[in-house]
Amino acid sequence: LPSSEPSESSMPSSSPSSDPSAGPSVLPSVSLSPTSDPSSVPSSLPSSEPSREPSSSPSDTPSFSPSCTPGPDVMEWGIIPSVTSSIQTVSFDNCYTTAVVVTSIQYDNIDDSSAPPVVTRISSVTRSSFDIRLQTAGGGTISGYKVFYLVVEEGSHTVDGQQIEAQKYTSSVTDENDSWLGTVQTYMATYSNPVVVGQVMSSNDPRWSVFWERGGTKNDPPTSSVLYTGKTVCEDTNTTRADEVVGFIVFEQGHGTMNGIEFEARLGGDTVQGIQNSPPYPYSFTSSFPSAPTVAVVSMATVDGGNGGWAYVYGSQPLNTTTLNLAIDEDTIGDPDRNHITEQVAYIVFSSPGSA
């Protein structure tokens, strides 16, 4: 069973009240005698007028499901066979107090040059599920794509000797082509070689945005002491966005097993280029798998190309026993060019779907 160190950041900001919030504002009288003679004429008017306004505004804050009880597992990973522009709900195998979700697209439209750049949009993350859809970053028609996902309970965990953590926060900063600030983060645990993947976890703004990360500068990957994360709109000419929830997951780099399922977490070399260059761009695993892995979650770990971008798991057969195939994509709003100079990509690969 995993040992978990609770974090102050993973605790709710206030304790839930034992009194229902929708209870009456005035307590009923306990007097057994009427204070005045009852009228023989019934009133035709209600004691108060019903409100036409909802009691609260909709939000991306997760709601608690009373039928969902967290168990011993603190993470899971899996495959969504086909995601389109329509929202679909993905149910977790486990239950979480506060789930952090990261997804990656398998971009297999390699023979269609007109296929648009796409990002995943996440919303309604609860204890037991999340909603997902695809959105273009520049217009065009979206076909269905396979999407991989990784879910971790917010906080710091040690799972079968593997150090893992998950955090989320509300991002008010939107980075773009000419500005790469991000938000500085503090690790919950100590890492020698952190592998960081992340996700914009809400859809408060209907316009697209995507996760990004860096170390001390935009050209450097995260290190054991420096991590910046954020949301970006790359070359979009409209750089204003609503605040969004951003989540990220950190693994210590390594190859091993969790709950009997083989995995590898690694920061790859500075070799991955754009989908209009000459993909795929392969990363070799540090140790081969007995059979081809089936789940891969990836994030671009640097921003060497000033226009920004994001990483895909690339091709119809992107994984084999020794190799993960990747590519970088860009939006087509500022210009139609989707070439990209070399970047480093962080990846976490699992031999099969599972939990731990």
C-alpha cells in the first residue's frame, strides 16, 4: 500500500459545516400556544416570493459524491479510445479526495496535412470522474483521437518505493509567444531528477489554452530546485484568458514497477521537433519492456521555440518495447507554420492500464 504524506495544500480551505447550507435563516418558534388568534380566512399569498436566481453560480470546483469513498490506491492511468469535440465523461476506477488529471493525445493523423492542431480540454473534475473534449488551436475539423490519462491524489506519495506528487492551483497568468513567465512552484518532496507532466484542468474560458513548464529559463527543463508551470496560448493573437485550474504531477526519474505494472518516467533529450518537420522523433527507453507499453503521458519540458507548443504521442503505433515516438505541435492562429525546433519532452509510460 502506498504511504502518503498529507500536504497542507491538499487540505480543503475550510471545514464543511454540519448544518445544510440551504437551511432556513430563521429558526421556528418552540411556543405551543399561538401568539394570536388564527384567521378563518386562508392567505392567498406565500410567505415569501420564490427566487428566480440560482442559489449559486456554476463552477469547476469538484463536488463531493457521498457514494464514493477513497480506497488505498492513490493513482491510476488508462486509455480513452476516442475523444472528439463533444464532451464525454470518464469515470475513475478509484475514488479521490482531490484528483489531479493529466492527459496526452495520440496524434495519428500523419497522412492528413489539413488535420488541425488539437489540445485536450478538461472540466468538472470530481472525486470519481472528469469531463474531456478536444479543441482546435486554429480552426478546422476534429476527428477522434485516442487519449491517455494519469490521475493522482493531490499530495505527496511513495508508491512501491517510487516518489510521486500531484499539485493543482488557480492560474491567473496566461503566457504567450512573447512572454514566458509561468508560476513558480515548490516541490512537496525531494527529487534528484524530476519528471513533470501537467494539464489545464478546467474550461472556465471557452477559448483554448495548454499546459507548459520550465526550469530557471524557458530554455531549461525543471530541475530538482526550480520549477515553473502555467497555461499558454502560444501564438494566439488574443492573449486574454479567464483564470484556469492548472495541475501537475511529478515522478522521480526511473524504470520500475508499481502494483506489478512496469513503468518508466524520464526527461528525454533535446531532439523532438514539429509535426511538419520529419516525425516521428523517437526516445529510447532506459530499459526495454517485455511487451509494447500501452499508456503514455507526455509534456514539453522546455520552450526552445519561442512560439511555444505542446507534445504529442505520435503515430498509429507510437510505442514498442524499446521506443516512444513523439512530435511537437503549434497553433495556426498567428501563422500556419507547424515546424518546430528541437525540444525536451518529459514522459511517463506504463506497460498497461492500472492503478496503485
